[in-house]
Amino acid sequence: MRRAVTVAAVLTAVVAVPLTPTSSAAAAPYRGANTAAVQDDFNGDGYRDLAVGAPGAANGTVEEAGAVVVLYGSKSSVSTARRTVITQASSGIPGAPEEWDGFGGAVASADLDRDGYADLLVGTEGEDVGTHDHRGSVTVVWGGKGGLKGGANIAPPAGFGEGRTFCSFGMALAVGDMTGDGAAEVGIGSRCDASSYTGPFTRTGKAASQYREWRMNSRGVVMGDVNGDRKAERFWLPGPSDDDIRGSVYVDHGAPGADDPLATWPTDLPYADGHTGQIGDINGDGYGDLVTGIADDDYLSGTTDGAHRGGEIQVLYGSARGIGAEQRPKVFHQDTAGVPGGGENADQFGKALSVGDVNADGYADVAVGAPGEAVGTREMAGTAVVLRGSATGLTTKKVAGYSQNTTGVPGTAEASDEFGAAVHLADLNKDGRAETVVGIPGEDTDGCLWIARGSTAGPVVTGSVNLCGKAAGVAVRYTDGLFGGALTSARVTV
């Protein structure tokens, strides 16, 4: 909804703005900060924090340089009053703000240096490096007792993108402990080579080891434990290709061998598709399940081989054997019985998704964004849907859909708001139930988030709030700030 945003002062996104009350900071790192439950805890106070990309934010007179706002969690969840704004002009952050960089186009978090505090990873896919247009970059901002401070770049592996331009290194980010040593591994997607890093990392951004998956490209990457061994598996999602518009899904088996590159060739999951994805235990059996999204239908892909009309998601269930090539996914779309709405051209159902337990029943639920959905006559106003996990897997029982025309949701649906361009399920107030966070990057000129607390009945619309970019310190000039355009859950980038 178009409206004025009144704040005491609108801060320009040119420096880190630490507004974290010192009274809530823990004296020592929170012991759970290196676990999945609180992996977003940047200041060690025991509450998950919320990293929000605003890749269209201005920096002074520099258009679309980009910014990331971190909203610190607390007993009362997050607010714009407790935040840090990070840009490439912030003290200790490498690089410099340049037009169209899009700093904050992707965000993720993990404790990369094993100091007990989560660290922030930021993808800047539009970054020019030397003579390489849109080579892209990935920045780490280090967590600590006082919150986020200082940073380093993670360099691409040797040989990355040779002879190519517009590689967009950092367009997708995923983290997980693949070795069981407590240090996070990192997967970085691009339009060129897939890049893999083994932790721990030093404060210079150097990983213990790294490699370039030269045998394949990968615009998407997903990490999580699907076989119950407490070690993450990695799935590469190359994105649409001439021979597979719906996107292939591969299980990683490690670096190419010098003598026999076929020995570690990734396993193709021939029945699975996906451009983006996330892992969580939907059926409560102790094994992570892989959820993927394919937002491009025939209308958007220009083929007859795209996703179900309007987009779809797929679910592959983990087991003691992991996820194998013989498995066929369970498919959900807006024409699935019980799912709100109906499949229409370019709805982009599945462009964003997140996995988390909104009602504390022990089964992970799935939030799905459909930012291209029309609400009435308002094109691309956008919607989001939450499907429930259960002992039998993902179900449409008690499914709920939301838009800015849903009673209790602040604002009003307008054309090009793109409600659902990013979604995130995370327990920000430590009550055991994940809040539902929905990005609305097209709202006004700055962009907003919708946040609803979790409950035994699911997301609570009554009392839900919108938090918007200008109130969070995002600067806007002539182009939209796109606050809410990226969260730490999965989404498809263009």
C-alpha cells in the first residue's frame, strides 16, 4: 500500500549502524550458536536474528549499490529499532559501493570461524571485478559479542569463469557441516562454475580447502542432512538448460579427481526438478527432506516443458539411504486439491520457499511464495502459502494462504508489490514456534517485510506487522530499495 513512513530519522545506508542494546548481549558466545536452531545468532544472545537483503538500496548518490539490514531477535521478536545496516561503505567491509552492484542480493549465515557466533554471508552478483563484468563477489561479515563487525571476501577458486562474463558469483549461497567437525562448509552458486569451500575459515576469508566443480554450472545450491548421519549433503541445482528447462538436481560427491574426474561425478536425480531448494524434516522421522521450487511455467520459459502452470514445488523424502536416483518427488501446485488459488500463467509459485516448524508439533512446515500472483485485478501483487508437515509428509490439511488483502495483514495489495518474493520461517523470539516472514520488495519505493508470529494453530495474522526499509535505515533515490528482496531461505534469482 502506498503510504508515508514516519520515523524519527531516516539513516543513509553508508555505515554499519549498531543499535543492539548492550543489556541483552551475552557475556560469552551462546553455546547453540553453531547449531541449526540458532545459526543466525550474530551477537550471541541466544536469539536468532533476521538478515534482510535490500539489493536496490542507494548509497549516497550511488544507485542500487545495495545493503543488508540485520534485525536482532529478542523475546519480542525483531523490530527496526534493534538493527545493523551493512554496505560496502561500512567500516571493515571490503570493496566499495558502485552502481548496480546489488550488494545483498543473496544472504546466508553460519559460524565460519568457529568462535561461537554466527557470521553473515552476502552475495553481490552484480559486482565487476577487474575487467570481468558482473563477475560477482561474496563477503563475510564477522559476528561477535557486539554484533556484526568487519569482514572479508571469499575468493572464487582458481580458474573460475575463465573466458566468461556475467558469472554472478554469489547469486546463491548455502552452508552446512559436511564433515561433522563443527565447521561449516559453503556452497556458492553462479552462472558459471559451482564453487565449494571446506571450513573452518580464517578472518581473511580463506577456507581450509576449496574446489571448483568445473564439470557443471550451478545457479542454485542446497545443503542439509538427509540420511541422519549428522553431516550435511550438498545438492547442486544448475537451473534451466536447453535440455532441461525445469532444472536438474544433482547430489555432490566431492571434488573432481585429477586422474579420474568421473569417480566423483555428481549423482543425477532424474525424476527431480528444481531451480531453488531447502532441506528440513517434514515428516518428523529424523531425516531431512529436500523441497525444491520451479517457478517458471511454460508462459515464462517460452517452452512446453516448464513447471505446472503457475509454478510448483517438489518434495523428496530423506531416509537412512539418503535421497537416491530412484525416488520420485511429491508435487504440489496451485491446482493441487486444498492449495489456495489456482494455477495461472506467471504466478511464480515456488520462486521462494522456506522450511520450519510454525506450530511446534515436531513436523517442519513449508512456506511458498508466489510473487507473480494477481490479487483481484492487481497484477503481481503476490501471495504466500504455508503447507503443513505431518507424519505422512507434506499435506494440504490446514493449509493457509496470505496476501495484503487478507484480513489482519497490514497494507493493501497493489500491482507489482511482489508479496512472497522471499519467505522465511524462523523462531525469532525463542518460543519454539517459527515466525512467518514474507518479503514485499515492491511495496512503496523501499520495500517491506510482513512478520506473523507462530502458534499451535499456525501463523497468527492478528497483531502481525509490516517492517519497511526506510524505517530500517535503507536509503532510496531513483530506483526502488527492494528491502525484503532476499532472506536467508531459498529463492530463485533471475
